[in-house]
Amino acid sequence: MSTLKDVKVGQTVVVTKLNGEGALKRRIMDMGITKGTSIYVRKVAPLGDPIELTVRGYELSLRKADAEIIEVTNS
């Protein structure tokens, strides 16, 4: 399985699983990232962190450490 951290700019992926526990997992879910959600990777910051995503019609910036717990597949 690949994670959201490994997705290249311009790709669209679908969330298959959220790893992690407690407050971190709840925070990710509160942002709208749940199983089956489509995510488009818009761009990556110049130093590589954070990454900018389009999720459910809005833009979201996410740290790579948080993106590492989100397993995805190509859509």
C-alpha cells in the first residue's frame, strides 16, 4: 500500500485506510479525509512540507507526517 505522502503532484487518489490512533486520527477525519474520499494533490511546498490537497471541494494543507498515516490507491 502507498500512503498520501508518496503521491506525486497532479495525481488523484482514493483513501483506503486511516492508520493512527486517538486525536490525530480524529483530526484527520474532521478535515473530511475518510475512507473512500477522493484526494487531488495540488502542490508541494518548496521545502517539501506541507502538501496542498483538494478534498471534497476545498483546499487543505497537510504535513507529510500526517499524510504518512493515510493509505491510498490510484483512482
